[in-house]
Amino acid sequence: MNALEVAASVRAGATSAVAVVAESLERVAARNEELNVFVHLDAEGALAAAARVDERVATGEAMPLAGVPVALKDNLCVRGQPTTAGSRILAGWRPPYDATVVERLAAAGAVALGKVNMDEFAMGSSTETSAYGPTRNPLDPTRVPGGSSGGSAAAVAAGMVPVALGSDTGGSIRQPAALCGLVGVKPTYGLVSRYGLIAFASSLDQIGPFAATVAEAALVLQVIAGHDPLDTTSLPEPAPELSAHLDDGVAGRRVGLCRELVEGAEPEVVASVHRAAEVLAGAGATVEEVSIPELKLGLSAYYLIAPAEASSNLARYDGVRYGLRVDGADVEAMNVATRTVGFGDEVKRRVMLGTYALSAGYYDAYYGQALKVRTRMIEAFARAYARVDTLLGATAPSVAFALGAKTKDPLAMYLSDVFTIPTNLAGEAAVSVPFGTGEAGLPIGVQLLGPARSEARLLAAARVLEAEAGR
Amino acid sequence: MSLPEGWEMVVGLEVHTELLTRTKLFCGCANAFGAEPNTQTCPVCLGLPGSLPVLNRRAVELAMAIGLALHATVSPSTFHRKNYFYPDMPKDFQISQYDRPINAGGYLDLPDGSRVGIERAHLEEDTGKSTHLGGSGRIHGAERSLVDYNRSGVPLVEIVSAPDIRSAAQARAYAAELRGILIATGASDGRMEEGSMRIDANVSVHRVGEPFGTRCEMKNLNSLRSLQRAIDYEAERQYALVASGGVVRQETRHWDEDRGVTSTMRSKEEADDYRYFQEPDLVDLAPEASWVEAVRAGLGPMPAERRARLAALLAEPTEAQLDAVGTVVDLGVDGFVEAAVAAGVEADRAIARAANELAGDPEERPGLTGESFAATLRLEQTGDLSATQAKTVLSTIALSGGDPATVARELGFERMAADELEGLLERLIAEHPDEWRRYDEGDDKLAQFFTGQVMRATRGQADGKVVLDLLRARRG
């Protein structure tokens, strides 16, 4: 089920949105119990929304995503629908408003089936920290789908929906896309409105698409991108033209194979990246090896900045206004009891880490230092982009790993994002595209990175790799 | 006054003022006082998950107006999060400004000629409002707490003075003058009773010539009177403590207006670590120079200038007249005085009537205009109305409007002819021979007796001054 074909067919009246959505719901029903993808399925609402799309089609409205079923990561607010961010502390909460991306998808004719699983508050790389149980990788249910947007990736990989939205704070779109054999885009910071995205780390979070193909991902991104007056950090311009540039190719492009973005990866992953470099060179790009040593500092800076912001963003879950409340003798005791019961271990770990990093007497040594590293990283990327226009590396160090393999060792889990984090710190763009396979025939993702607003170029390069891989 | 020779108090004030914007600082909810609880809220000011702040342009303008009126420099600034848990703060952090405030470095000149430095005047959001039931009325020990988030996200400017104030009276004068400036800029209504202007006072005492003492911060100062009383009390408390060999602990203290004392709220050791960091959901605020200059150009005259302007209308103003000038400016009714003077009313009379008769809420005198105020005072000046009648006409017009002469006629106020009064006086003298004899022998107090009798007989329509003249003329 390809989103472009679905939309064309629905627009042409060859099929109805209701029929498409009904089929999609059947696919969900077939595998959801096994994989634990949807944490909230709104079948009735989706069919009603599909019927409205059909009415709009009948009036001649040309919608780019007419009748396309989508899955939404459970940190995206949908009016009246349970939205938990994978946390017990938000169990039962129904937002009174829609996220901007949700509105834009609906305006474009897409039909949201419901909310899909994620690591709690997007803190994790395997979708195992969810309060609602782990999601399994559709390609091998003994393995994780990656995370934190594991539900979004699994929904597409299992064929339940052609496209899904996730969010990427340190790799949470690209890494699960890689582990599930999908295209995932982390857009430039500010390209997509964050209004209605439950914040993890505000200066790093971006919403982006998952799809089986580059063209589908590009279309969805184009629909959700563009300035939003409700998000002060959103870029001031309208959405860029992406679909029109998909076949621009890479002739004349300068690609830098980045040493720090493959170091430590499994041999098959490294081999895939090198093979990708050859393909790009074969398509007319000049490829050179580059080194950006500052990227190695990314992980440690990230694990101060993201938790620091999270410690503040998650303070509001105090039991006073919504979500879980566990009673206590007084307000403070109630706050503590609620948060103790409501948050899982990984969230608590990061809230404590972030609180500490911002505390008087420690700020300069930790958070302040991390901000300096971040600035250095931005400068280092800028120097690299003065020489090349695209960087190439791995998305994740390995293929999908087994459930439980890293849950006992947070640091090992954190290393899953070592190649993806630098892009978030710099506020730039990156795409993960499936290229090659590794252990047990599982997919490998290679990562294309570019400066801010380089999505069109990155997607065109991804398209070249995709074509080579035979899709 | 309160401290012995050789000792002085050091006071710095933090004044929070709500801005008179139509909407809140970061969302489109109405910024209005007194609505049903929790009816003026949205995902943003309730801090719901996923919501994001968008800065209110008008609030920035008013903040700049305050800064410029206080001779501060408007600079590029940033917003920070001040993190602490409190039920009436929906995000459990307050968006405020920290190391880069919008306004820094200014001063305020007081009517007595002293100058108080202004360290900064920054933008921040207000919290909701808690009501604690049971216990002491404070959060600790309360049985239940109710929260109203209508105030959550209302724009505030916090104006921090330098520690330049040396007496409670000076602190009061500073707060009063600042209030006048806030009203003059259009930034605030200055209503302390509604909480739209709130003051915290930092007080310490020391021996002159020695370093400043440890300070305590006073909260719950809900009126200028509370401010002055609390500072005097606190300075005396600290002096007594130090004089008896004790040590002042740095702490936050609560002023109890009924008992007239301050008591510990929380000590420094319990103080929160606010973990300030830059607000990632907002971008830097860098007003263009042309915008700053437009705000500067739009500032009207400040109270000091307006007082000088009114005082210049008086030949040799007395202390009482200057007080009245100050009152007129505080009330913001200079316009009425100027209209009356332009219409030929004596400045003294115009200022006195404006100061005394226009003290209420402007909304309570919708019918009164500068023109009708001036016309009423002219009728008084020409003797067509007595002072009492003039005041009655003013209060009548205030409610229902109208032309003063017509209103006076409708009220039955007619100028009493002098011969009519003469006849009345003759009769009164005949009815009260003893009183007349005493007055005639020089007891001036009896003049009041006769004036009062005349007023009663004429239901206040006689002109007191004319009656006095007639009495004097009849004296032997």
C-alpha cells in the first residue's frame, strides 16, 4: 500500500477512502496483538473521517494525501483522543486540542487511525520503556523496532499504514526507520511545527515522517512543514517544495563520508555505508572522506542538554491538573507520590540527571559546558559544509537487536543514537534510508546529513540509493 | 525616625505590575480581572502537554514604555525558565527574564528631590491564584486548595530598585511615584487592591559607615500603608535583634496587616534552587531601534512634569496647594484642571475641586467632561452656585451628564439675592438675641452658628462667603 497510489486512486474515485481505511484497520487487527503497535485505535473515528474525505473528493477537492491512513506517535495531541506519550502519568488524558501536524494531515485528506507506541516521553531507543509494554519489530518479533518512535516504524513496516509520524530528539525517527527498513526524516529544527507535540527536549525535538519510500516520506513532510504562528521556533517560510526535486540526482554534489559517523559500527553497517558512497559516486557525486572530531562529543553533550530540558518540561506532571494523581498528606506529598508512581525508571533517571545538571553550583560544569560543546559542534558542521554539501554515515551502529538486550545497561542503549544525535544538536536535517542488510538479513540504514533546509537535496540523494537498492 | 542616631535602614523594592494588555503574555486568552474562575484559560496558559508560548507584542511595547519612562536602556533580551513546583503555576516553571532583561539601568526621581536607582525592569508571566481552605489560610496545613488559572500567564513587569532607599516614608514615596509612572505610561492601572501592582521589600539595617546588614524580604504588602508600616516594623525588629547581640537571618517574611508584625515564611536554607536556563520555546527578543524610538516618542508627560505644569498655574503655591496638585496628578485628572483654567476658572479653585471631587473611579463618573467640570466651577466662581451646590451639581452630572446650568436649575439651585438673605438674617438675629449679642461682642465662633442657620433655612443654597460678609457688615 503506497501512499501516493492510494491518494491518486481515492482522488480519481477509483477507490474510496472508507475502503482504504477499512483495509488498513484489518491489517492492524491482524498483527497488533502480536506486535503491540497501536496503544489507542480509533476505528470508528477513522472510518467517519474517511467518509468525510470521500465527501470532499466528491466536491472536487484535490487532497495530496486523500484517504491515506496514518499512524501518529502517542506524543502528538489529538483532540479527544487518549494521548499518553507512553507514560502512565498521562493515562486517560485526552487533549482538548489538535497538534498543528494533525490538523495539516487532516486538511490534506489523511486519516489518522490512532496512536502508536513509543518509549516513555520519547526517552529510549527500543520502545521498551513504554508504560504500555514493548513494541516488537515486524521483521523479527524477537527484536526491537528501535525507538523512541518504534510504534510508528512498526506500523509502517507491518503494512498497517503506508506512512506514520514520529518525533526525533536524538535519533528517534532515523534509528527505528533503519531498524525497520524504512525511510525516516529528521527535518531541520523549525521546519515542522512542534505545537501539540508533547515535549521531551524542546530545543532538539522535531516531528518527521516514516514511509517505505523516499517519495512518500517527501510528500508527508511537505504537507506538515511550513511556518506555524503557534510555534515561535518554527521557520518563517512556507513549506519547501520537496516532491518536485526527488529525481534531481546527485550529479555534481560533494559528499563527505564522515569517519565519526561509521566508527564503531558493525562491519556490515560500515560496508553498507561504503557501498552507498560508491553508488553516489557512480551517480555523479564527488565523494571524499571527512573527519569531524567534535561529533564524538555529541553523546555526552546530548545527555546533559536533553535531560536538563526534560527535567523542566516534565515538571508539569504533578498530579494537580490532569493525568494521574496519587493522593498524599499535602500537596508536596501528592506531587512526589504521583511522580513516583507515574514515571518509569528511564524518565526518572533523566529527570534526576537534568535537575542535577542545572543545579546551582553544577550548571557551569555540566549544562553550561554542554552548551559550549553544542556551539562547537554547530561550527564544526559549518566548516564541513563549506567543503561538502552532504555528509554520509551510518544511522545506527547495528541492525535491530533482541528485546531486553540493552534494557539493563542504559549506557549501551544510549550508544544506539551516537550517529544521530549530532544532527539534533546542530538543528540540521538528516534522512535515514534503507541500504543493504546485515545479520539475519535485517535491514541497515544509511544516513544522509545536510545543513539546515537541505531536505530536498538529502531526499534526492536518498532516492538515488533507494533506486540502486531496487525500490 | 525609628532607628537611633548612627543607624540606618537600607531598602530595595521589587514591584510587580500587571500590564494592561488585552490578552495574556503568551496566548490569546483575555487579560481581565474578576471573571468566573478558570474561564479565561487555554492549553497554553494551562501549560497543557504540547502547548507552546507565543510572545505578546503589546506586552513588549508596554515593558519598553516602563523602562524608557524610568530612563533605563532597552536591550536585546532572552527569556529563561524559573523552575519550582507550586500548584498555581501550571508548567511548574515560570517564564521570566534572567541575565538579559529587556530594561536595565535607570532611575526614578522622587518629589523630595531624592533619586532611586532602577536595576532592571523585566517581563515575566503571572501565576494562577490559590485559595487555601482550612488551617492558617496558607498552603501548609490547608485541608484543600483551590486554584484559579485566569491570572496564569498575565503579563507582568518586575521593576527592581537599587538598594538606595533609606526610610519607610521614602519607600512609600517611591512606590507612589512609580505607580503614577506606570499609570501614565498606560502600562498598568496601578490597582494594589486588585493585585495589579504588588510590592516586595528588601530591608536591612546597619551602622552608618559599616557594610550593609543581612536583608530580609517582606511579602504581602498590599497597600502603600502596609509597605510603610512593614518596613518600619522590620527595621526596628532587625535593630532590636542586632542591638541585643543577635544576628539577622536572611529569610522571606510575611507581613501580617492586622497584627502589624512580620513573621518567617521561609529561610534561605529552605530557598529553592530555581535552575534557571534559557527558555527553548522562545527566541531572543531584539526590538529594532525604530520600534524602541516609536515607543519613546509615544510616551506622554510623566507625573513630575505634570505636577510642575500644574504648580506653575499657581502664583505662590502653599504646601496644601502642592499636595492638591500631587493628588490631581495621582488621580490623572490634570485634564479637568486644565480645561477649567482655560475656561477662566481660578487655578486654585480648579485644583482643589479636582483633587477633592474627582477622587473616585473614573468609571463612576461617566457623565462628567472637562467642559462640564469647567462650566460648573465657573458658576461657582461667579457666585451663581455656592460651593456646596457646585459639588452637588458635579456629582449629579458625574452620574447622568448634562449641562451644569440646566442641572442646577433642575436641582432648584438659584442664586439668592442679597436682600433676600438680609431679610433672613434679620429674622434669625431676632430669634437668637443671645447668640447675636455674643457675636457682636467679638466671639467669632458664633459666625458659624449663624451661617449654619442660614444654610439650614436655605437648604444649602446660600453662599457661605456672602453670609459671612453680611454678618460682619452688621456687627457694631
